[in-house]
Amino acid sequence: MLPTLPLLRRAHVLLSFLGHFYIHSSFPSASTVPAPIAVPWVAVSDKLGVPPILSYADTVLWNWRLVDPTRGIRAECVSALRAF
């Protein structure tokens, strides 16, 4: 399992995007997520205590970083992370 909270959160962001992309990009829509995505997604979700779904935390709260940590949290110092 990943050793730090930021890595667990990042894994959840990536796995959530992959899981939702898999379900919503196929026609007709898939009804299950394949095990290589689902198993680590559920494990990371359990470790974080959150459900295995794409959430506000994934898309907003955990999806940014400070460009220059010495300047503190300011709009010009925040950069969005990319899932892919």
C-alpha cells in the first residue's frame, strides 16, 4: 500500500477518473469496472475511508499543488494537477 496520505489521495484521484471513464466511455455503457482498476480503487478507498466514486474531494480538494510553497496559499501560487 502507498506510504503517505498525499500518495493515497493521488491514487484515488487517478483510479476514480479511470473507473468513471471506463464506465461512461463505452457504448453501451459497461456495468462493471475491470479488476485491475476496481481492486486497487476499493483498497485505496478503504484506506482513506471514502467510497470508490469520483467525488468533489478527487476533482477539487485533492487535485492541486503549490507552485512555490514559500509564498503560502495564494491564487497565483496554486496549480491544478492533471489526472492524465
